[in-house]
Amino acid sequence: MVSFSSSLAVVFILVAVFVVLHESNAQLNATFYATTCSNVSNIARAVIQQALQSDPRIAASLIRLHFHDCFVNGCDASILLDNNGTTIQSEKDAAPNTNSARGFSVVDNIKTAVENSCPALVSCADILAIAAEASVSLSGGPSWNVLLGRRDSRTANQAGANTSIPTPFEGLSSISAKFSAVGLNTNDLVALSGAHTFGRAQCGLFINRLYNFNGTGNPDPTLNSTYLTTLRQTCPQNGSGTTLANLDPTTSDAFDNNYFSNLQNNRGLLLSDQELFSTNGAATISIVNTFASNQTAFFQSFAQSMINMANISPLTGTNGEIRSDCKKVN
């Protein structure tokens, strides 16, 4: 006969195993703050609406922050951390972010408003995910149920940001490998690239395509000639690399599917954009064609791909922390 004490020990062991398994497999969910901070999405949306009145670029900037965060150690708000002089080298200073990542003050404003309503409850990582959805829907794009429950990292990874984030200069195979490395597939790649349907890019990110592509002394042959002329007016050869051009020359501040018809017409601004359609035999071509002809299909795929991306290696349970200030660890 098994003694009572032995049985109790087994129960404790089983409970401990259950707790460990439960925490290690913790899933994000859309109702995470339903009873603790049910108005968090409305708070974020109101702050972004206010910011859009003076800065039409901010929606695209906020979704870019979320994207650049998730590709480095997962969606943990590490991109928001400042240098602390000792243990943290900020991802803000990595090549894909320096002098281009923006929207940090809006994130801080959202965090302040949320803290005033629901102190010490909502992570900065979740705020980035919520802000990305609000930015898209406020710009005419789709809405989706944002899955929540992330916690914030206590570290940054500047070296990882320099190597993991896709860049505008890369070919399709390299970008595809970076997406695959974080568990995203080809459909995710094309759908998420569709975020370039709004926002701006600095001339320095594509000027090589206008005058001396791959050292040939000629422009990128995939560029539409009329579009090339327009871009050269915006970005003269000896001009400033920080001058901005619209990623979508047709509807620059609206979230729609024009990005894909632009690719079909060789009007993709960045090399990484045009490669989706101009790489011979690429699986991405048929997806571009589908999204160009069917905005509903694009919106549905984009929403799902945003959910997929936002689920990259989140910190949950007792991992990480809830930062009181998104710029520094507690």
C-alpha cells in the first residue's frame, strides 16, 4: 500500500510539472488584459490619432518599430531600450535603426497614458503590438485581434539587430532566409512587405538604383523609366541621402494594396521590394499578383502574418518584466 505521504509527494511533483509545462507553453491571448486593463487598446489608439494630426508618417514608423523589434530576440521591446553605459548597447544604434527608426516618443506617450490608467500591468512589448494594429487600421487597413501577454526583456542585442533585420539592399534569397529563421514563410514575407504601402524611405536606401546600380554606371534596369525620372528629381545624385521619398508613390499615407500593383509596374522603391516581383521564377510573384488584384486577400493575409510575427519568441509567465519606463529596465 502506498502511504499518504508518498501519495502527497507524487501530487506535489505532478503539480510542479504542470506549472512548469504551463509556464513554458504559455500562449498569448486577445483577452489578456480584459479584467485588468480593458481600455488599453483605446488608450493607444487615441494617442496615435493625436500624433497623426501633426505627423502622417507616424503610423508607418510605429509598425516598423514592431517589425524591427520582433526580428531581434523576439517581440520583447528590446528595441526601445537606451544605452545604459554598462550592460546595454541599444538596438537604436544598429545600422537598420540609427537615424531612421522613429516613433519612440509616441510609444512613451502611450506608456504614460496606460500607466496612469493601469499601473505596472501592460508591457512595452504589448504596447508595440497594439500600436502596430492601431496604426494600420487608422490608415484604412485591416483590423485584427492582437494577442497579448508579452513581457519586456532586460537586455538588448545590437549585434543581432545588425544581422537579423532584413535590409533594403538584400536580394530575395537572403531576405527569405531571415524570415525563415524566425519561423515566417513566403506568404508572410510578401504580406508583411506590403506594409510599405505607406511611409517614407531615405534616398540613401535606394539611390544606388538610380545612378550606379551594382557598379554598372547605369540605373537598375527593373525601374520604370518614368518613375526613375521622378525619383531622380527627388534624390539628385549629389543630394542628401536623408531626403525622403514615398514608399508608395500613389497613395503614400493610406494602407491599401497599391504597393503590389506598383511592383507589377516596376515602381517598387527599394530593391528588396522590387525583388519580390522581378526575381525570375520566384514563388513570391504569384502572391504579389494575387494581392495586387484582391485587396481583401491581402488584408486577410497581412492580419494573419502580423499575428504570426508578433508571436516570435515572446517572453511570458515569469520571464522578463513589465517595464515602468520603456527606455530602461526597472
